[in-house]
Amino acid sequence: MIDKEDILERTGRGLAVFKHYINFPVRPGKNFRNPLYEDRIASCNIYYDRHAQVFKMKDFGNNEYSGDCFWFVGMLYGLDVKRDFVAIINRIVSDLNITIVHTGNNDMPARKKAVEKRIIMNENDNPIRKDYHTEVKPFSVAELAYWQQYGIKPDTLERYNVHSLKSFEGYNRSNKIYKISSSATEPMFAYMGIGFTKVYRPRNQNMRFFYGGEMPEVYCFGLEQLPNKGDMVFITGGEKDVMSLASKGFNAVCFNSETAAIPTSLIEMFDRKFRHIVFLYDMDDTGRNESARRMDELSSFHVLRMELPISGAKGDKDISDYF
């Protein structure tokens, strides 16, 4: 497993991490405007902390926006550098494509393996296997047509790491292996993350969504595709809605469901990066009620709520249906 020191060694003590995420040229000692908020004065720079032996960012106009590369990535993605440090490391590893070669039989980077292995413990300390295997295949013409009806093209599917699955193998609660295969009448798609996969079967009403691996504490689809700055970001109901909005040039994210709790740290991050935060949930009863609830919960922020001029009935309730 790659740890903090591995990343520092491979990024010039963190300098390459700053350069990767800051979307303009930076060099140590030269002042620039802080990319984390609308900074009007260039009073921020990167310097080498000899005591800690890492590069850090210092904002002389606002000391709250100062820290090392791990803190910086946490700020970008709404992660707490103490509580979410593993998630921050995983994000850097993924975004910078960092690998480490181990000796012995386990020399393949974990994210390159066909089978992702996770073991967690339940309340009785009995291990529940989280191993799973996905077999990816090319999108069929019919599958691409399914996405195209929502304006979602192959380049958008690739950008959001969405794949067509031939099969999925996993373990049930009794630790017995099961396998699900796709077919022409029942396609299967995968939203792939680091160490987990969310499977979507649009034509299966009994088990439309299921998961492989260990889902993150906060699942936020579309987060890594957001720009550092923008005019507006939509918080919408599902992955299909995120990509449908993206195909029209809008910034959007979704959580695991409309009823999922939204961390205040993420809203704070959106508030720094975007002028407007707009809730755009489904027009059924759940969507309307939950978006109204979010407005009450987050009234201290500049959040807005938009309702679509559609019926709210099945097939006519969300932004992808609207488009």
C-alpha cells in the first residue's frame, strides 16, 4: 500500500501534487492568488518547510488556507485531513497515477487488479467478504442508444469512468459466491471508483443497484470532474442526471441517494468554488421533500432549489427525463 512518505518521495516532497491540482503555473517563492477561493490579491506562495521536509502552501492574507499537499487536496475535495487521510492518499494516487513496485507475489498495484479485495468486520466480528470481480465489455449499439436518449455520449461515459459489464461476481451475506450476467434485454453498467463499484441495471426492478468492494463513507459521483472554479454547480438525484447535465455543459454531482446526508464540509467547498449551489432533485414526492429539507438544513449557505416543469411520474421526473 502506498503511504504518505511514498507519495512525498515520488512528488518532490509534495511540489508535484500542488502543480498538478493548481490550474496555472506555480513555482516556489513566487506569489499567486489562492485557488481555493476568490482571492483578489496575490499573497499566496509555495515554500519548502525545512523542518517538516515538505513543500507547503502559505496564504499570507488568510492563514486558515495554509498547509501541505495533503491538506490542499483535502480542501479541494471536501475531505478532512485527519479523518479522511486514507481517502486523500487514494485520491492523489489515482489523479497522479502513482504506483509503487513491491517485491514478492503482490507486485501489481491494487487498483490494476481485476479482483478488488476488501474484508470488513460486522458487529459480531465475523468477517464479511467484500471480494468481487467485474468483466468489462465494449458498449453495444443498443447500450449506447440507451445513454444517448439522455444526451450522454461515449466520451462522457469515459470521462465519468462508466463501463458496460458482461458479468459481476461477488459474495452474499452468507459468504456464498454469486454471479450476475448481462444480456441484450437486461444490460448492466458499472460506476467504478477506487476500491469499489456501483452496478446499475436500468431494466431490473428487483435489484436495480448493488455494490462491490467497500463504498466510501461519503459517495459523491462527479466530484473529481468538477473544475476548480465555476459559476454554478447542481446537486442532483443520480449518476445519470450528473452525466446528462455534464453533456449540456453544466457542473453537477450526486450522492448515493436523495435521502443521503450531505457533509457540511462539501457544501463549504462548493461555496468557495462556485457562485451558485442549486439543488435539482426528482419531481416525485421524495425528491421535492428532500430538496426542501436540504434548503432548511443549509440555509446558512447560498443554496438554491430548482423545480422542473414535468409531472413527477415515472419516466417524467428527473433532469435526464426532461432533456
